[in-house]
Amino acid sequence: MKNIAIVCGGYSGEYEISIQSAQVVADNLDKKRFKGYLVVITRDRWYYKDKSGETVEIDRGDFSISLKGGKKIRFDGIFNAIHGTPGEDGKLLGYFDMLGLPYTSCSADVSALTFNKFLCNKFVRSYGITLAKSASFVKGEEIPYEEIVQSLGLPLFIKPACSGSSVGVTKVKNSSELPGAISIAFKEGDRVIIEEFIDGREIACGLIMKKKELIVFPLTEIISKKEFFDYEAKYTKGMADEITPPVDLPLQAELDIKAVSSFLYRELNCKGFVRIDYIVSKDGIYFIEINTVPGISNASILPQQANAMGMSIGELFSTAIEAMF
């Protein structure tokens, strides 16, 4: 029986979603093999929360807990369920590396790279993979609005370089909306990305390593009932249709997505389960982003894909845990 800390919470706008994800993990762990401990990470506290709601502070010296009666619990591994910072951007993972604690997600350096869309886009583009045209600016830099519109056209997507679940992302249809959208994005960090709009179908590709075999799940098409697949569309029931597998997706697009996803997973030496998103247009596939801590509720895309392949959500979690030992 291995003790697994299911870490959740974090410092971003994805806090509540992370708490929900962790509970799904706790509910679906293989109880014969793993004992799960829900550990909440906030700026002020790190604590274990039991089923009754009682909390015990984490000893940050070795990431352990001491229960009533003096029993000390040390964890064999970490199930990373923090969407956003500090779990998805590598910060907390570096701490676990220092303690020698294995975890389910990608390494600290890979997580830091993929969470920073500016750096990740440069990395992906260096392999000749197609992305939308974009411009990037840091706080305090003069932004030439007219030149941006002339170069990239309208609509545009304004994104923080570092955020998840589309927090701080705005679709801009009119140039007059640019300053406000950029201000919103800057609330999430010091760099923004301004990206051209690609008309097409949004497709998600999930992958996981199982006993040294890379499994690529069936693809999912995301059809948002809003302007794009934003935070509300992601987490509000009925705001998006997720179709696994997509209907009438060109075979070449499917093959290209799976090939690029497999290449990036291996080239980055990813760990655990990962979701990579694309736009399929009439011109081919466009890379959007890599999610190293994707949504993992029963209704989330990755568990849907695993289920379509005959893998239960419990098996998905067990596979991720097994891969870290």
C-alpha cells in the first residue's frame, strides 16, 4: 500500500477546479493499492484535509504530516492535481525534486516551459510545426495597436503568456477592444501574446505513457457555445459539446495530430497524462498548447478519451501513478 498525496488548490483562478479534480482522484483511486491524502496548497497554508474536514499542517521540511497520537505519515509519491501555479508551472515540482519525491506530471523544467506559451511556442515552432502568427509584449512596452491589426488582422486572441483554463484570454473583434483585453491579460502576468484567429475546428489529443508504451487516445472535438472555449465554457455544463471521436475529421488531420503529439511528448520527455490542443483549418493543423495537468473530472476531455478506448478513470489514475515509480 503506497501513500499518495493528492495535491490541489494553488494560487490561480483555477483553485476551485483543482479542488474538484483532487476529489475525483481521491474517489477513484484503487483503494487496494493506494491510500490517498488530500493536500491543499495555498499561499498561506499547506495542509492535509481528512474526510471529516479536520486539517493537519504539512511539515515543509520533508512534506509529511503528523496525525493525532504522533503517527507520522510520509508520502511515497505525489498526484499533481494543481491546475495553474504552482503545480502546473513547475514551481512546486522543483521542491518535490529536492525532496526526492516522485510525482505524476511532467518534470519541473518541462512544466515551466509548456506553461509559458511564449517560450513553448518558440520551442514548438523550431521543429517546423505550424502555429498561428502572433506578437508578444511585456509590461511597460509600447504596443503598436494599428500595426498589430494590419499584420495579424481581426479577430485576435489576447492571452497571458502564463495561465491555464483560458483565464485572462479575450477574443477581440474590434481594434478598439485591444487595450482593455491586453489589460485583462496583464493581470495574470508580465507578458501577453496577441495571436491571429484561425478559423477551424478545435481538436484535443490526449496521451499517456503506460509501461514504456506511449498510448494516444481517440481525439476529441470541442464545440464551444461561446465565442471560444473559455473558462465558463470549460467548466459550465452545457456550454460546450465534446465529441469523441470527432465526426468527419479528415484522416490526414487525425494522423498529423497524433504524429505531432507523439513527437512532442517524446521530445519533451513528458510524464503521465498530457493533452495537446490544435485547430484544424482548411490549410492543415495548427498547434495551440500543451496541458501537462489537464482537467480530470469524469466530464473532462481526457477521461472521456480514455473511456472511449476502454480505460476507466480509475485505470487512468493508476497508470499515471505507476509511471512515476
